[in-house]
Amino acid sequence: MSSGTPAGWYPNPDGSATSRYFDGQDWTDQTMLNVAPPPPAPATAPLYPPPAPAVAAGEKKKPSKWVIGGAIAAGVLVVGGIGAAMGGGNRTADTAPAPTVTVTAEPEDEPVVEPVAEEEPVEEPTVEESPEPEPEPEPEPEVDAASFTRQAGKHLDDMRKDLDDIRVTVAEDGFWRLVSNSVELSFNLGQLQALDVPANVDAKWAKQLNKLENRVDDLSEAISDENSGRILDAVSNLESQVESARKVAKAAK
């Protein structure tokens, strides 16, 4: 049943400088240090609540967690009272700002990074490539002088036969046969120009072929004009040039 005394903090019945909390029916184990005069009890409350339970002789009462909590609360009240006194008489403890505690974190030591020495590039040994040997020129095949003389003589003989036919054709007044003989002379000249020439007569042979070509051209022009006199003169000049070329061909070695 209720004792009629409201719950609250009251002077500790044991006479110490602490206050004990009364829950309206019994005393609790909650105590706190008296840092300020305890609040006055209501007018209707008795002067003291019922006495606290007795503690057996030789038994030490263990401080409860509420004692520690009350001490912390009392410390907060003291700090709040000091803040109110410094802030002005009209400010109450409820409006006083709580002290700000700034915690400065110590900077961690940054790791020291040692510079890494750059490795010098290793020069690779230079390998000099030996130049490739130039291919040796292939020796020119030797010209068979005897074969040259034989083939040159054969083509020159064919030219002489064509020239003899031209003489007969002019005597018989057969113009169309002259054209055929002129073509055969040009063919024989081409065969002579295609021969492989020995070195000892190369220059002389080239001159003889050049003269032969000029004489063949003169004969062809005479045949085109159908001029018998000029044709016979061109035949004689060409016969003389054929014999000169024959002498050069026989001199080949």
C-alpha cells in the first residue's frame, strides 16, 4: 500500500551526505552525492519517509549501479550550474548549452616512400652484319668462230642467189618476182644480224652489217620505182658488200 509520500530523492536516513530515492512505497538502493541542497518535499508529504531497511552488523553494503549513475548525474548538475552562472542570472540550467568537447585525432604517420632508382638500360651488343658477297659475273660463253663463219657464209650465199635471180628477172621484165627477191634479201640480213659474233671481229662485223642494210634499202627503193638501170646498179653494189662481209666472217677466231 502507498505510504502517502510521493516518489523522489530524500536525505539518506543513514545520515550520510547522500540522497536516497524513495519510490513511493519503499526506499531503493539508488543514492547520489549531495552536491546541492535536496529539493523540498511536497507540503503534504511527511517530513521523512519510512526508515530504510537495517543493514546487518559487519555487512558492507555494496554500492549499486544507481550510486554510480547518481554521481554522474550530480556531476552534470554541477557543470550545468557553473555554465548558468557564467552565462547570466536570467538563464536557467535547462537552456544552458552543453560544453563542447573537441577530440583532435592525431594524424597517422604517412609511410615514407623511398625513391626507386631507375635502372639504366642495358645496351645490347651491336652485331655487324657482314655484307653479302656480290655474285661474280658469269663468264660470257665463248663464241664458236667456226660456227659463226659457216652460218654467215650460208646467209651471204643466199643473198648472192637472190641477187642473181634479180638480174634474171630484170632481163625478163618480171616485176613481181623482184618484190619477192627483195623480201628474201631483208630476211637474210636479219639472220646475219642475229648471229653471235666472236670478239676479234665484233666491231668490223657491225660496220659490215650496217653497210649491207643500206644497200638492201637502196635496192628496195629502185624496185619500187621499177627503174631497171637503178635496180642493176643496186644489185652490183650489194654484191660487192656481200663479199666484203664474207672476208670479215672468215677472219673470225
